Amino acid sequence: MISAIILAAGESTRMGTQKVLLPFGERTILQAIIEACVLAGLRDIIVVTGHQPDPVETAVRPLPCRTAHNANYQQGMLSSIRCGVDALPPGAAGFLLFLGDQPELSPGVVQAVHGALEADPDAIVLPVFNGRRGHPVGIGARFREAILSRYDDVGLRGLMQEYADAVRTVAVEDAGVLMDLDTPEEYEAALRRYRL
């Protein structure tokens, strides 16, 4: 089984509010990502909480996912990735790593990355749109211990540099792999695209 790890632990300082809970259509940003995972056929979805965990956990409680709380979220994104990796079920073949602020991801992109990792479970799979790498990133289970024990200073960039020969790319026709929402202006632009 390949799991999903969705990072929803940050403080959203540039947005000024808990961005994963902002509305996006009939649901929140975080719910939109979970929905894409479900529609893509992922059956184990882990939401990593951190800053203000209670409203996030309340928002996702009715959804087909589970949460893992990162008490060390202030140490940065790698600590949240490690929290999600720690929560993987025994025997997981790998995971897809999602940023918590990419509501424009399509189920088709998720399926493409999932399928590539399923076909090559020892790989690191990156979706590419117009030559630019994005998210979600598919990571095989063989990298679990490396993620948990190394790269404190550089994050997952260190993993991809050390195992550059394992990196695979999947060309996608969906700019959503590049669109994360850090500021109110980016959020408003995403809402305008959604309404088109």
C-alpha cells in the first residue's frame, strides 16, 4: 500500500490565518486535497497537524483520513514529514507527500505519481509541469530511515541529492502541482481560477 502524507502543521504566518481551513469552493483547502486523494484511490491518508491542531482535526474528522500530531512543528517542515513517516502503517510500500496548501491538485496528477511509484517502489517520483518540479512527491519505503535520521539542515533536498539516481519524473498537464498558497493574494488568485 502507498499512503498519503498531507502537511498541515505550519503557522501560515504569511497568510495571517490557518490557511488549510480557508474555504475553497464548497470545502476547505485541506478538504480539497483529501478529496483528490480519495478520488485517486488512496486508502491511507495521514494529515500531519501542528499549529492549532484542534480546528484542523475537527475539520477532517468526518473525512476518510487520520491525523498525526507534530509537537515539534516549529522545527520546520522536515519534522512534520518525519511525523508522517512515523505514522505509516507497517509494510507500507511508500508514500505520496502533499503540501497542505495545494487545493488545485487534480486526482489525475495524484494517480500519475501513485502509478509511477507503484511501478518503481524504490524511486523518488516528482511531477513536472512545463519543466518545473512540483508536488506531490512519491517516495519509496526504502528511504524511510534516511528521512528519519538525516538531512536536518537541508530537508528532502538532501535526500534527492544523495539519491539522484533514484529520482524519476512524471510529466503532467496540470499547473496545480506548482500552485501552493502562501499569501492572501495567491489565495484570491486561486479562487478566481476555481470560479472560471
